[in-house]
Amino acid sequence: MSKYILSLSLLLLPIVLVAQQQEEPLSKEEKKLANRGNPGISFGIDLAPFITHLFANERFGVEANARYTINRKWQVVSELGYENVDLDTDEMTYTSNGSFIRAGIDYNIFKVEELGNNDNILLGFRYGAAIQEHSCPRYTIKEEYWGDTNGSLGSSTVGSHWGEFVFGLRSEILKNFYMGWSVRFKTIINVGKDNAQEPYSIPGYGSRDRSSNMGFTYTLEYQIPFKKK
């Protein structure tokens, strides 16, 4: 139960922070200053893989990101990560180790109502690519009439590609420190296949049992701001 409470608390915190904004309207000059945003380069880490590991211990990964805030509206983002999967069930034993990269752009639709408010409501797109080494040392195909079939598939290296549509919140919790989350709708473009074996799970994409997938990130970032004139 404590795992679910922790996850829910982390999810709600950026929503509360973004909602806390001043009701008093800005003057014309203040709006001009506010719409300049907070340009800079930020670097962060995604906590979602650690949260996922609490509920699915066969998966372990790490992910970092870099974000270039051009102005109040536009941000260029890149995300780099690694994932390991060790699955052992009655039907199969599967292992995978691989890296992935995602790159794209976010558009901020958050309406500024307070001078100095650098919070974001983001819509975006990512293009993702992964390369992984995977193997299936043991599998069992159950058949009542003919009897079970056992076998194995050796190690191979494959690459995959996909696209992601992004919705997220990002809030400045301290000066130049940001916290945020995003929900991803992912669609596969191409899946590598070798030795008649497709990946059971693709790093950065998730399970390969469907052509579309959902994803989630929860990031902590520090931004190096550009000097303002």
C-alpha cells in the first residue's frame, strides 16, 4: 500500500504547484517579460524506472534527459537510457540488455498569470530508437494433443524505432530546480527481428505484445539559465 501512496503523492505534487498561481492580471509590460520565459539548458533524471522496478522487479533501468528551453513556448528535448529485463516464468526464460534514445520537441500551452512563473503544461512529440541484445534460453509451447514443445533461442542484437505523443506538467519547485511528469502514447514504427525472435520488451518503449503502448516519466531537473539583458 505504501508504494501506491508514494506514487500517487509524486504524481499530484506538480499538479498542485502548477495550479498555485496569482489571480491578479498582469500589465502589458509584465506580460511581455513573462512571455520571454526562462531560457536555458537543463539536465535531469527520470524516477519512473525506479518506481516501475518496485512493481515489476524483472525490469531495471535508468534514464536521463537534457532540455533546451528556447523561449516560453518551445523546448527541445533529448532522453537517453538503459534497461535490463530478466524474466523467468513457466513458459519462458528471457533476458534483454539495451540502450535507447528519444529526441523531440515540447510546446508549452500554460497561460502565464504571474510574473516569474516558469511552470509548464506541455504537448510534444518524440522519435525513439533502441538497440538491444536479447536471448531466450528456454521456452515451452504447451499443446494438450501433441504434447509440449521445448526449445531455446540464442543471443542476437536487434534495433527498433517508434514515435511518441507527449502530455506533461513541469513545475519550478525551487529556483532553477524543476519537477514534472509526462504521459506517453507510443506507436511502433519498426521492430528488429533476428533468428525468428522479436523482442519481448524494447528498451524505452516497453512490452512488445502490442503495436501501441503507454509510458510514463517522472523527472527532476536542474536548469542552467541564460543571462537576461
